[in-house]
Amino acid sequence: MAEVFINYRTDDGEQTAVALAQGLTTRFGDGRVFRASSSIPPGSLFDDKLLAGVRTSSVLIAVIGKHWAESPRLHHRDDWVRREILEAFRCALPVVPVLVGRGTERLKASALPSALSKLARCHSIRFDSQNAEYDLLRIGDYLAEEVPALEEAERSLKAEQSLEPGSVDNSMKDVSGHNVVQARDVTGGIGGTVIRDSQGPVNSGSGNQHHHAPQLTGDGSSYVAGDQHGGGNRNAFGILPRHRDDER
């Protein structure tokens, strides 16, 4: 069900109405905003759909362009801009005038038909295309506060988007005394060998392991392993005597 009904004059605020509908739909989800030209299916009785759209909404946004109050159509009982606003008043819906651009002045009761004079007392908010992102945020924040269903819709939409393919939703709490890994797209082994405080060579993978021991240090140290045949092991220290062959 649409929670926000956008009321606008086709030749005085239509672009702003489109921007509002698109921005609010992005924030709150499809079907939450009613805009006549996009929300009424072809072949439908538009008058029934318009009035039903107002009655089932939670708030009406009246897009007020620079020359909105000057339109003679506001004085005609069959003018749909007028009828929608009056229907919102009759249903006790909040009506929010959105002033288009910096040059649009706040409404004055004296410039409006008596039936619409109440609109001049409704607190307005401004939408400037040069400040569209910030103004959309302000309008959306107001609507989320005013209409609980919109706040809930925004929460649900964010939850759905966080669970789309390729996204990650992680949460951890009350963790103590344990190692915890929170990650996405983990490759390789997490549960491999962990070696701490090693004092010597360590091979934790596959293949041969070679341990060269014992290790001897200092002058004259020697180590013999295996069989020795017909030979000896001699150590000498200091200056060695010169061999005669060295004199040539």
C-alpha cells in the first residue's frame, strides 16, 4: 500500500514530483509512493483511483511550484489538485507543502481560495534541485518519523539488500576467551598447523625433513660420523709449519 501521496500540477512542479517519487521509492521500496501518472494502471477509472489513493495514504505531499498559487484552476471545484488536497484534509491526513526551488515563496492564505486557506498554515519544506540529495534526505527523514510503516519498510529493505548474492551479513556478540574469525571469501586453510616459540628448524609441510646435528662451535671442534677406514682425524692449532712445496 502506498503511504505517500504526491500531489502536483503537471505544468508547475512535475519534475520535482518525479524526483521525489524516485528518491522516496529508492529509500522505502516499491509501492510506497503514489504518483498518478505512474501508479494508475491503463484502463483504470482515474478519478476513483486518485481519491482511493489519498484515502489509503498516510501523508500527502503537495508540490508547490513558483506559480502554483496563481493558477485559476485552484478555484474550480473539479480541479484534481484542489480535490486531492481537500480530500486529505477531510481524512485528517498530514499535508506537507514542498516548495520547489529557492524562488518559491511560502503560501499565503490571502492568495488561496478560502477552501484551501488551511494549506498556508501547514509547515512547508523546500526541495531545490541543486541541493537534491540533502533535501531528499530531510524529506525522507520527516516521513520516516511521521509514518511508522515507512520506517519499518526502510529497515526491511536494508535487510533484504544485505542478504543479496555477493553480500555478507555478520554479527558477533558476547565473545570472550575464544579466537573468532569474521570474514568473507576465505581461501586456503584456516585450520592448519600453528607453531609457537620454536627453538629449531621446523617443517610442517610434506617432503623430507633434514635435521643437521649436533652443532659444534669453537676452535678445534670436530665431529665424525660413520665409519673411518685407513685414516685419522688430526687437529692442529696455532701457526702451521710451511710445507717445502710452498717455497717454490
